[in-house]
Amino acid sequence: MAGESVDAPGGPIPFVRISRRGEERVNAGHAWIFGDDLREMPPGLPPGVWVRVESRSGLPLGTAMLNTRSRIALRIVSREVIEPGRAFIARRLREARSRREMAGWGAERAMRLCFSEADAMPGLVVDRFDDVLSIQILTAGMETYRQEIIDELVSAYSPRLVYERSEGGARKHEGLAERKGAAYGEGAGTTSVIDSDGVRFMVDVEKGPKTGFFLDQRANRRIVRDLSAGKSVLDGFCSTGGFGLYALAGGASAVLAVDSSDYAIGAARENAALNGFDDRWEGRSANLFHELRELAASGRRFDLVVLDPPAFAKAREGREGAVRGYRDVNRIGLSLLSPGGLLATASCTQLVDLPTWKEALRSAAADARADLELVSVGGPPPDHPVLLGMPETDYLKFAVWRKRSP
Ligand code: SAH
């Protein structure tokens, strides 16, 4: 009987039939099918089960993880009907690895090894920090194969520690409790030192932000480094110090780094010392919006202002506010530039796309009466792949602008 027949060699996997609109999304290369587009399935399928996705008439469209509790009811893992399990996980991790090898990143010891939908493993994030792996499992579908994932990572990368940071809002939407702690290599220390283009960072996978360190700004930090010689730099939203320390590696004369998190400022200070930059690095734990206004009022100016704010919106309702946030923070940042100074500015808000972000920058420049010329455009590094068919993977925007003299 169509719909109940099974061709996965390892045994039956249940079917889910979807609407015409859902089918079009799958065919366009998008990994998300919403609950509205589910049509027919056997009763009682548990959250996280991997299913065969079919068109209304029963044509196979691929394999997905089902979770009817989430707004995103199906997450496509393959356009083929595959046999779920460790062998498939191993295949996806191998593909992710070779993607990075092709970009020349094969020998990197600090990089994202697997990035969720962007590596066709929805909800699985794996970061490597030297001999420590930090993982996030954010979907019920990945939770189903948690042990297989850990076993496969241990066999592929021989880490001394696999630390799990399965936290945050995403898991709540999937109906999962948070989980944090060692998943392999219990008792081992949670800190490792990474080398990122010759700059060293201490990464604590237990206490650090998200998985321990923001790897996604690597290419953009290089851009900042290469523009920094002799410049005074403001590292706004510095977290554990990335941009500021790259600027010092590039010969910046001084860095003032600001973040509202005491942990971040403490970690950034240790990282500055680790690189022997403490004499040129100053950190302040403060709300940047207030701090920028005070610096501007006191007449302080910088040759290079870096602004890497957190995601300003997580849900669609927050988009307007996010756009306002980008306008405000960039306007104040611009007012701190010395003549001919550079604004290096980023957005990691998935819901604010490139044209919308540019529009926010345009109104910030207008408010600040600044003529900006483009110096450099950045984006994500190769360990954060972008899928054309899935705009959500294209979240990181970065550009450097020079403020012309009036
Ligand atoms: N530039 C960093 C990543 C920044 S992530 C890097 O290269 O690693 C965003 C940071 O903004 C977080 O560290 C968070 O603590 C900080 N933050 C959020 N709101 C803030 C505010 N109002 N003022 C200052 N810092 C803030």
C-alpha cells in the first residue's frame, strides 16, 4: 500500500504526507516545513522521529525529522529516503569535513565542524576548540540520535572532552529540557587555548558565551586586523575580545573594549594578557549605548570603531525594533569617529536581511550627517556555510565604511 510501504534498508520508517506548498518548499531546497503543511501520517508518532516525506499522492520527497510540537514540524535531512542512524550521521559529518577541507580549512583546530541546517544536520552544532568539542543539540530529531552523534564525533576527532551546551530558547520550542555538562571525557578541564590566525584565545566551553567562543567572525576579524595599523580602536560588544585582539595583532596603537557582560570583559582581559597585549588593551564592563554617548560627550574619538551587537530580534515581531537598534548604535558609533575614521559594523540578526540592514545604516549615516564610502565587505567564514535555498543560513553581515571629510 502506498504510504505504508518502506524502502529504507534498515527497516520501516513512518511516512508523513505534506501539502503542495510544502512540496514546493522542499523542491526549492528549504529545510523547514510548517505544521500547516502536514497532511497525513500514522497516529501517535513521537517527537523527534525521522520520517519519509511524501507528496499528497505518495511520491517520496526525502527524509525529515518530525516534531509536531514545534512550529517547524518537519526538518529535512535529505532529499532522498535514507536509513536513519549512525552511518547517516557519519556521512553528514564527513561531508561537512570535506566542505571545510575544500576551503583549505582541513587542518584548522578551531572551527565549527557542523552547523545545523547549513550542513544538513538541523539542530546540531559542533565546535572544535583544539582537543575539546563543544556541541549543541537543539531539535528533538537530533536528540533521538544523541548517543550516536557523540560516539561518531569521538571516533572521528578523538577529543579529550565533548561538552554539551544544549541550552536556550530553541530547545524549549522543541519541548526539550536544557542539558549542560560533559558528554564524554568526564572530569577533564573545560578550558582550551586556540590559535586563530596567530592570535590566542582561552576558550571555556562551560562558562564562555554560547558554545564557548564566537567562531563566525573569523573572516571579519581578519579584515579589521588588516586595517588597524597605527589606529586607535573601539571594540564595541567585544565579548571575549576577538576583534580588538586581532586589531592589536595588526598593529593598532590602542584598543578600548566594551561589553555589558562582566564574564566577557574578564575573559577578554585574560586573552589580551595571553597575547602580551595588555599594555595596549583596556576593557570596560558597561552598557554600550550609555558608554558610547558618554565617550562622545567627553570628546573622545577613535580611528576605527567596531560594532558587533548581539542579535537584536529572535522573532518576527521584533524586526522593527531590531532595525531601530542598528540605526541607533551605528549613529552613535559614527559620532565617535575621528576625521577619515572607519566604521566596521556587523549584524547577526537572521530576520534582518542585507537590504534592510543597509537601509538602517543609511539612516544612521543621514542622522549623523556622515558620507560613508565602502572599504570592505565581509561575511561568514567557510565553516559557516550559506545555502542559497535557505536564506536563514545567510545571517551574518559585515562591512567597513570610511567616513569622508565633510
Ligand atoms: N564581538 C564579539 C561577539 C559579540 S556577541 C566577538 O568577536 O567574539 C555580542 C556581545 O554583546 C555579547 O558579548 C553581549 O554580552 C554584548 N552585549 C549585549 N548587549 C550589550 C549592551 N547593551 N552593551 C554592551 N554589550 C552588550
